Amino acid sequence: MELSAERLPAQLAAEPLRPAYLVAGSEPLLVQEAADAVRAAARAQGVGEREVFDIDGRDAGWAALQAALQAPGLFAARRLLEVRLPTGKPGNEGAKVIAAYCAAPPPDVVLLVVAGDWSRQHAGKWSEAIARAGHVAIAWPVKPHELEAWLERRLRRHGLRAAPEALAQLAQRVEGNLLAAAQEIDKLALLAGGPGAAVLDAARMQALVADSARYDVFRLMDAALAGRPAQVARILAGLRAEGEAVPALLGMVVRELQLLATLAAARDFAAECRAQRLWEAKQAACKRALARHPRAQWERFLREAARVDRIAKGRARPGEESMDAWLQLERLLLAVADPAALPLLAA
């Protein structure tokens, strides 16, 4: 059975321990917490021995795991065998070992596979075998529009409530950094929690929470395609403050603009999405962005990106010498996010 990493603790509490679990995803906090939930459930249900195998998919450690699966426990009636798989790809040998175990799991073993990377391409017969024998819990990244709801759920688990404006402020402060968000909520529970705790308002939130936002170009482009100009400006300012360089950002910006220009010119949007191997959420984001601008505008955006690149690399043409590359990049992405900002491109 496949479920979200957030649902796994409740599932573990509602049933006996199953023979196999896969916890995977690129969000370290969510993966860690889901794996911790399996370990805690194992301890609570009498699993007294734990053995860890760090395997990168090409490692000979699969032979050691196979031997451990077949050997009796030394100190406890039941054992938790934990496989740490950073790449999320067990290779042929690992896939065979896992699938064989899941087909006939011994009663004294619980297998936990923890993968530090995951996408639909990582799945295979081995993960399907785990799903049949137990649970597959995927920790998908929390998208920007999901962050406030995620924060509210976590606050409630700590007995805290926050006004909508306070939630928005917390989301802005910790954007892109779930570990910082978890730490801030733990701190809020100590400083503002307890019986009868008042609802946190924006002023109280501002006084208690540090600015822990982590910005990256992926979230920058997500905000631009989603039509959130204020977030574009904030993330871009954060990237500049963190010492990023415009040329380093432009690679992703240009790739995204080229993709949108290609999709805008395609006769069959769905077919082109398949050709580009775009997942459903990405297709929806692109469709929303394409609805804001005609085909010719995406070609113009690409030309503007080339101009920003020239300015950033000191190859400005006549009339561009005094232009600031950061300002021109901001104007470009604001225009992508909001057609009302298109006049900025002529400035």
C-alpha cells in the first residue's frame, strides 16, 4: 500500500507491524520522521534488535543483507533490518533480494528501506513487492501553496494555533526549509504553548520566529510560473543576499522559458508534455503559465533572458551598459508571473 509520509504514523498505530516498509523522498525532515515512526512502532511491538545496512545500489552489501535475512536473531525474537539507500535505486541484485524477501518474509524480521531520493522512475517490481507486503511511504516535497496548511497541521500537533496572517508570516520566514520550520515550531511550543495558549497573531509570530528561508532557483521558477510576483521578488532578493550570481541562475531560467516556448508552439499540448516527460503537477503549472501569455511573448522572454545574460557577463550592447543584471532579471520574471509587469521589460 502506498501512502504519504505524514499518514504513516497513524497507519502504524492502527495495525500490527507489517513485514516491509519503504520510506523515500528528497525532503530529509519528512523522510527522517517517517522512518523514526517505523522504528518507534517496532520498539513498541517488541522488536528488540536493529541492524543497519548502508548500500549505494552498486555495493556488495546486498550479500550481507541476504545473509542477515536468513540468519536467526542473536538477542531478540524479532529484528528490524534497515537498509539505507541514498540513490533510491537498489540495482538488479538489490531488487532481487528485496522482492524475494517480500514474497516470503520470515516471521522474525521487519525490513525498512530508507531512500534519500525518489521519483516515479525509481519505482519498480521491488517497490511494488514492498507495497504488497507492507507500506510505501513517499515524502513528496511540500509545494509553496501547501506550506501554510502543512505548518498549521504541525502547529496543531504541538497544541498551537495561529491566525491566518501569522501563518503566512511563518511560511514566508521558513520558505523552502522544512527543517527550520520544524525547529521554529518546536521553539514556539516552548515559548507560547501550554494549556490555554492564545492564538498566535502576526506581531507575536514576528517577535518569536527567525528568518530561516532557504531560497533556490527551482522555487523561483515555480513562483514565476504560478503567477506569484511578490514571491518572485522575495525569492530573488533572498538569492542575491545569499551570494548567488545571475549567470548561475540563468541556466534554469532559460531552460524553463525554452520549455514554455516549445509548449506554446506545440499543436498537441498533451503529446508534447509526454515527449518532454513532464509529470502531472508540472503540466498543470505550465498550462497556467501559458494561459497568461501568447506564444510570441515566450519567444520575447527568451530574448530578454539572453540580454540579461549579456549584461551579467559584461558583454552589454550599446544602451545596456548601465543596466543592472539583477534588476533586469527581476523585471523579466515579474513579467512571466504577471502580464501587468510586461511594461517593465521596455524600461
